Amino acid sequence: MADDTPDRPPTANFLAALSVARNAKIGLAVGVTFALFVYAYRVFELLGPVGDSRGSSLAFLALAFTLALATAAVVALALMVLSAVRLAREL
């Protein structure tokens, strides 16, 4: 009896085909970079004083963390959709 089990499970092949790990790394880099720019703009008032000065820099750090994760997720999802479309056109 031959062993017909694949080396990798189908889910792993699917994730590899969509380049999920690569897309997640790119998304995280874009998200963190974008959040750092927004945080620096708001906290350090790079383009002059901000009219509304409510909130501490710690509160804006928490918001920057949330912004980084949300941006990373959106970018990674967009890249995975592009990968899926590219794979679908190859078939």
C-alpha cells in the first residue's frame, strides 16, 4: 500500500500559494511606518501647533498601535487578494 499523503497539508499549500507570510511582513512594515509618521506628526507637532491639544502622548501611542495593526491588516489583505487574482488568471 503506497503512502499517498501529501508532504504538506492543503492549508499550508494554500497559504504558501498566496504568500501570506511575505504579505504579512510587508503589511506590518507599512503599518508601523505609517503609524510612526502619524504619531510623530501629532505628538511632536511637526507642521506647527495643533489646535486641539487634548490627550497625552501615551494615549496617542495606543492609537498609533491600533492604527499600525489596522493598516497592516488592510495592506496584507490587499496583497493576498492580488496574489489570489494572479493565481486565478494563471489557471
